[in-house]
Amino acid sequence: MATLTKTAAEAVRDLSSSSNAERERVFDAFRRWGYLEADLDPLGFLQPEPHPELQVDGEFVREARRIYAGTVGVEFAHIADLERRRWIQERVEGSQPEVDQEHVLDQLIRAELFEQVLQKRYLGSKRYSLEGIAALIPLVDEIIEAASERGAVELVMGMSHRGRLNVIVQVAQRGPEEVFAGFEDVDPRSVLGSGDVKYHMGATGEYETRSGARVHIHLVSNPSHLEAVDPVTVGRTRAKQDRAGEDGLKKYLPLLVHGDAAFAGQGITAETLNLADLKGYSVGGTVHIIANNLLGFTTLYNEEHSSRFSAQLARRQSIPIFHVNAEDVDAVIRVGRMALEYRYAFGSDVVIDLIGYRRHGHSEVDDPTVTQPLLYKAIKEHPPLWEVYAEDIGAEKVEERVAQVRAEYEAAQQKAASLTKKPVLRELPKYWDEFKGGRYKPQYEVDTGLTGEELRALTERLIAYPEEFHIHPKVKKLLEQRGEMGTGKRAVDYGMAEALAFASLVKAGVPVRLSGQDTRRGTFNQRHSVLVDIENEHEHVPLENISEGQARCEIYNSPLSEAGALGFEYG
């Protein structure tokens, strides 16, 4: 009997093992290709793309299809790191957190009614509405909530014009009357020198999360050049992180909102993505959201990019891409939290492809029915997202809530009409308090010269290197010449003059950051800021060894990038 029992147990184990293997085989196919068959377009114009490995049926297939080919599609099989793939897999396939649906509904009502009041009160004005992709607001809310739980104190956000006015009110928490004032005929002298239109302006504010944490919002100004703000935002975040020192990566979170056409089409996007894991440019991961209308001005998605999704530009790097149907708002919220947690877990970029539609033309004065008549016929018949969501969750007294929010916005509009000056939407950080502007006066000049004794002392540190350091013969000769320059025995050349200037700054407590192509050596062999041991390639940076308690000095070779590297340093 013992033998028979053992054989039966073995048979059960074999059956279980075979079943697990079959389940894993099915799931592995969906982990790789499920996103192609996902239901991602709220209007149904972007049809699922069948994949031959997924044309099967069975219990495991139905389970895998529900997870990987529902209203969320995840691209992560291209990530080489097994730990990261398993992390995503476990969270996508595991139990999903509850969503505060009443809170989300309130945000959707506020976001869409804000656009409706603008449309009604300022008919014919450009505003670049968020309607059709209003789920962006609760998505960002969830990202901020999750970031605050991990110690974030500021969100540094860059985006182009689509939805910016809505973000200023809902995320940066500026009063709606401040935005409405931009549409009013307010005293032009109050905006002299502002130099840009309302949907390019930056904003700052304080965001209070549901748990009571306060997160500072810094929405970076952006010109018409769509993705030009990307490296500026990331560079500005790096500066804040460096200033904060320890825990800077945790405290300051960069978030970029892209348009689908621009994400695929603008080269600066690729340049910015490429900076992500480089020592001189890393910010511990940027959260990218593509506000995907499947339309760029009058150009359809299949005319914008060769890949199926504009987001697939990001596949050049080992970062996950979460595609999500913008009308499954609960899924949007869960994806937002998962993406944020991934960023903090691995210090990596992550992409959320939020797929919706654009209710109006490129701007509200444009007629899209000329180029996409069938699409816009469907959009005209499609209800606002708050109505769809309210019905989905069975919300009560919705019309009362809508009437209350509408009344708030209309009161704000009336307040805006009575303003005599346009409000300033942003405040400078405290470290600018000592900065005094105004016209130049000769007495403001400061003597920045150094005595011969000071120059000699700096020279000693600039030409010194560790005793055991094996220096290149040519560089050794250069340092000997610089020693003569610093003591007045030889004329000072450009490279030495620059080195002395930088050395005096760091000694005085002023940080120095220098980056660019071939910056460490110098394109014309003139700098040699980093000495390289010819036997083991260990490095010595004289400017990091000028004096005790000196300011930091960072010198980096940039990638072969122009707009991206320049934008980063500008930020």
C-alpha cells in the first residue's frame, strides 16, 4: 500500500508540475506579446493586433488575456534584468489595490468642468483642452500620493501646452481665477516683459495629498517647441537633488508629460532618454506620461511613427512601458502607482502611455472634422469621462456635485473679470531671496582678482597628484609648464587661466559644474581637468583637491548630444 500511495502522490505531483509548466508557457507568451492585443483605444479606432503565439484558448489563456491584454498592456520583456522583470510580473499578475473612486470622480468632474467653463466663457480662444484624456489628473494625483509616501517633497513637472491650464489649477493648485484672468482684458502693463502666451507659462504651488502630506509643485515654463522642456526639467531636478545632498533622489521627482506625436517625432526626446543612466545626468528615474490622443494636429498615429506605439521609442533602453486605456480610470490609477514604485525601487525611468482622444481640434479654433470626419463624429457622440466613470461606479448625487463645481468655476470667472492685474503664477525658491535685481550701477562691481601668493597656492594644488600615480609623460610636461605659469615664469595660457579661475571658485565655496563633449580632457587638448593613471586608469581630479571644505567640482563628458545636453545644463 505504501508503494501504491507513493506512486499516486508522484502522479499528482507530475500532473501539477505539467500544469504549472503549461501555465508558465502560456503566460510567458502573453508577457511578451499581450500588449499588442490589448483594448487600449476608448473609441475603438486602434484595433488590437493579433499575434500568432496568442491565438489559442483554454483556462490559462483566458486568465493571461485578462491580465495582459485587457485595458492595460505592458512592454517589459525587452528588459535584460531578471529581477526587474519579475518585479513587474508579480505586481501585474498579483492582487490589485483598491481605488478611492469617489475622490477620482471628484477630480474628473473638476478637470472636465474647468474646460467646459473656459469653452463657454471664452469661446474662440485657444486653451488646448485636456478633454478626452482627463484621466491625466487623477493619474498625476496618484503619482504624487505614492511619491510623498516615499519621502518626496517636490514634483518637478514639464509638459507642453495640451492640458497645461488644467494642470496649473488641479495639480499646481493655483486658483482658477488666476488662469481665467489670462483670458480677460487685464491691464497690459501688468504683464510687460512676460513674453509668452498663457499655455506656455510655468507655475508653482503646494499640493496636499489624501494622507495630509504637502508636496511642492514646480511646473516648468515651456515654449512652443513641444519637447524642448524635457531636458530642462530633468536638469532642474538634478540641480535640486544636488543642492539637497543626501536623499536628493528621493526628495525630488521629475515628471514629464509628452504628446504622442512629439514623443516619437522630436529628436530631443531621444536625447533626454539617453541621459537617464549617465553619471553626470541621472536623477534616479523620470516618470514619463504620454498624453496619447492618437493624433498630432491633423496627422493620424499611423502617419506619425513607424512602430505601433509612439512610446516604443523608449524600448532602446531597459525601461518598462505601460499602455493603458484612459477610460478605465481605475486601471490608470493602478498603473500610476506601479510606475512610481518601479522608479523608486530601481532608480529607473518608466513610461505610461495614456491612450485617449482629443475632443476638440488641435486648438479650439481649429475644425478637425475636415480631416477626420468619422473620428470626430464618434467623439461628438461620446460622453465626457466623468459621466462614463460615474455610471461605472454607480455614484450617487452626481448632478449636485457637478452643479457645485460649476458654480465654483463661474464665481472664479467673475472674480477674474474684476482683477486689474494678471496674477503671477509662480514664486522663486527661498535661495533666491538674497538676489537683488534692477539696473546696473558701477558700485555693484566686485574685485575678483587674486594676489600672486594666492595664485601660487592654487597652482601647487592644480599640478599636484598622488606619489604613487603613474602620469602620462605628455601630461607631466604640461603640469610642469603650468607650474611655471602660476609662478610668473611663463605666460599663462587659456587652459591654466581657466583652471585657476575654477580653483578660486571652489575654494571660495562656489560649486563648479562643467559638462560637454570631451570636456574632461578638452576638445583641443587644452584642459586636462582629469588625470588618468597610465597603468590602471585610476583618475585624479586636481580641482576636487584644492582645499579642505571646498565646494564640489563636477566635470563630465556629455553624450554626443546638443539640444539635450544644453537643455539639461540650462535647467
